[in-house]
Amino acid sequence: MTGDSLGRPLRDLRISITDRCNFRCDYCMPPEIFGPGYEFLPKNQILSFEDIIMLVKAMLPLGLEKVRITGGEPLLRKDIAVLISMIRECDYGLDIALTTNGSLLSRHAEKLANSGLDRVTVRLDAIEDEIVRDISNSSISSSDIIRGVEAAIKYGLAVKINTVVIKDYNEHQIIPITEQFYQMGVTVRFIEYMDVGGTKNWNPQQVVFGEEIRTIIASKYGKLKPVKQQKYGQVAKRWSLNNGYEIGFIESISKPFCQSCTRARISANGKLYTCLFSEHGHDLKSLITMGADITDLRDAVIALWSKRNDRYSEVRTIRKLETRPVEMHFIGG
Ligand code: SAM
Ligand code: SF4
Ligand code: SF4
């Protein structure tokens, strides 16, 4: 397959394995909407491990290089290490990653590493516990999550930290986060707060641009330099401090990267989304239920991907107010 209608290959697949989470981050699953009465997907609508393996096998010959398991909180899914080992058996060269809020990581790190997982990305937006708890609406502390990061490192997983920065909220945590993970030798990626999902009151005034984040970091560590060699399709642009420590910036608001976006996403109920901001997905789970085999699934993906023309972040300013993109906890970010 040569690529989508803009020539972008399908290299990166993100699979959400649950729409549930033990946190209620204000920017993703605000508690006033995802309260006790919220109806999550019933079990029979969630992709089974066998479904996931069929989908991975369908996409591997199309040039898939990386699979990222996400959610919701993927570590809530029972036997996740079994799923990782099943994916590993499909292709020993595949890059397999997991995105997590880190709360259960210290418990799972060893078996995840043994199952063939390569890397883990841990979300942490602050070091100060009051902010950690306030953002996530949970009782977690940053040290609980850092313990998970330490366990992942101990068992040989590559680790990165994802930090979403929100204006007048956690900007003052940029330096403590940088300091903490510089000391641990772990890369941090600062993310511009995005208008993803349909349930939040995002507004552009809350975005802290990558350039502003770099200015804050430079005030303590000196000017950052852009790292020259950046891989095609790499979302985080790397910058380095004078001492060589690299920091990533995901600047989808100020520097959209749709032109090299090679990501397909599968929601917890098996729908393929060709963009994080899509309103509708394409139901691959129903195809499986109706008896589709791996070749049928591959043909369906080729047909959908070859028509893909999404570039939402580049045309964001003209988005219609009534559009309602898919929720982040459902599609996985
Ligand atoms: N629960 C896991 C976690 O928190 O990492 C995996 C799912 S979460 C939806 C994946 C990533 O999306 C996290 O790094 C989170 O910070 C990010 N995210 C969620 N809502 C966001 C938003 N509005 N803007 C930017 N990033 C967001
Ligand atoms: Fe859960 Fe992750 Fe969303 Fe926070 S960002 S509510 S941890 S899925
Ligand atoms: Fe890819 Fe859509 Fe994000 Fe653009 S807006 S980078 S096409 S997911």
C-alpha cells in the first residue's frame, strides 16, 4: 500500500483496549460527565485479544512498524501481559509500546517487560501532589507514579513521560518535572493542551505553546537547541539542553504535524479512526463478528486508508462548533 490520499503510509497503530479508567482527569474524563451513572461499553462490545491479533496481522503487511496499547487505562484490563505476548508473537521486530497513567505500573512492570513490551509512556502533569490529585481527581501522589517509572526502568523498559501543560494551572510544574526526570535520565514530552473530545470546555487561552514552555525551561537551564535528525512521522520534536538532556515537545496546536501523520487508531469497541479528531469510526469489530478473515480486514483497512485525507490540526481554525470529535479515553490519544 503506498499511502493515504496525501501519500502518508500507515506505520503506527494505537489500540484502545478499554474505555474505563481509575482517574478522572479534568481534560479527558471530567467527573461531572464520567460520574457513577456513566455507561461504559459492555464487555461483549470490547475487542477481545483474538480480535486485536487479527487486526494487527491484517495491518502488518501494510508496513506497520509500531503498535501502542492505550485506553482508558490499559493496565485495568485483565491479563494485559498475555495480550502483549500475543502481539509480540505476530512479529518479533515490531515496536510495542504502552501508554499509562502509571498508577498500576509498579505492580505490572516485570510481567510487561517479560511479555515483550518495548516501551512505556507515563502520564504525569505535576510533581506537587495537590495538583496531581486535582487534575486526576484521584488520591494518587507523584511518588506513586515515579515508583512505577523506576520499576519499568528496572525491568528494562524504555520510559518516557507525557506532561500536558495548561495555562495558569500547572505551568509552574514544568521546572520540577524537568528536574525530576533529568535526574532519572528519563525523557519528558511536554504536550500542548488539545481540543480533543467533545465533553470539555477547552479554550485556546488555556494552551501553553511549546515555545513558551521552552522559554520557561531556558530560564533555569539555558537556551535549548533543536535536535537535527528527526524521524519522519515522529510527533514529538526533540530539543536538547546544554548538558545533552533531550526534551520532547508535542505542539499540535502551534506546529501541526498532519503532513507526516502515519497513525491509525482503533477504539475499545473496534472502530478504526483515521484521525484523533474524527467524529466517526469504521466498524471493524462488526466485520469480525460477521465472519471476516484477516484478508477481508486488510482489504477494508486498505480501502479506508487510501481515501484518508484528515489534517484536522492544520485546519483547526475553521472547525465547525457543532462538530463532536471522538472522546480521548475511548480512542486512546
Ligand atoms: N490513561 C493513559 C494515560 O493517561 O496515559 C492512556 C490514555 S490517555 C487518553 C493518553 C494520553 O492522552 C495521555 O498522555 C494524556 O495526557 C493525553 N491527553 C488526554 N487528553 C488530552 C488533551 N485534551 N490534550 C492533550 N493531551 C491529552
Ligand atoms: Fe484516564 Fe488517561 Fe484520560 Fe487521565 S488521561 S482520565 S488517566 S485515560
Ligand atoms: Fe494526525 Fe489528525 Fe492529529 Fe493531524 S489532527 S496529526 S491527521 S491525528
